[in-house]
Amino acid sequence: MQDYKNIILVIEDEKYIRIVLEYNLILEGFDVYLAEDGYTGLKLAKDLKPDLILLDWMMPEMDGLEVLSELKHCEQTRDVPVLMLTARASEKDIRSAQDLGIDGYIVKPFDPVLLSKDIREKFRVKTKLMSK
């Protein structure tokens, strides 16, 4: 029996952040897919149905809130947890994301090692809940 690896989709326009996230998440044992814009991210989300999406807010052409809205209104992706990665930290911004169904909110700058460990813990909790 092959071990299942959790799939994480990172939708982030900044190349350096994508590289750092990919490196640290792969070290934690995740299968990682990358998208540099919202349109590509939506297509990958529908094709892959990842276990978790890390989503940047401030991206050109299609921002993270638009992507989030599409994800939560699409039958294929509505149940995929989405964590917003952003420098936008006001209560109004957080509420806007929560109103659209965000599952978590991580303010930049963040520690990528701690982020990957937090994600791993979320998967452990999810697995325990599903096995009850």
C-alpha cells in the first residue's frame, strides 16, 4: 500500500515566496503544486482538488479574494481548506476574507518552517477527527 501524501497548492505571485514555501513543505512531506497567478491557481485547484490551498491576497489581474470566491462557489473546490497568506492584517481585511469562507489567515512576513509545521498539525487533527 502506497503512503498518501497530502497535496498543497500554493497560489502566490512572488517567486521567492513560492520557492521558500515549496522547499519547506516538501521537507515536511507534502506534495506541492505552484501557481503564480489566480487564473492558473483556479485551474490547478479544479484539476488537483488539493487537500489545502495557500493563497496570496495581493496578486495582479485576479486578487486572492476573487480566487477565494471562485473556489468557494465551485462544486469541485468548495470544501478545500484555504489559508490566506497576506501582508494585509487589518480587522476589516480579515473579516472580508472570513465572509468569503477563508479557513485561516496568516500574516506576512511569516516563518516558513513554523507554517509548514502548523499545516502538518492541521492535517493530524483532521485525520484524528475523520477516524472517529
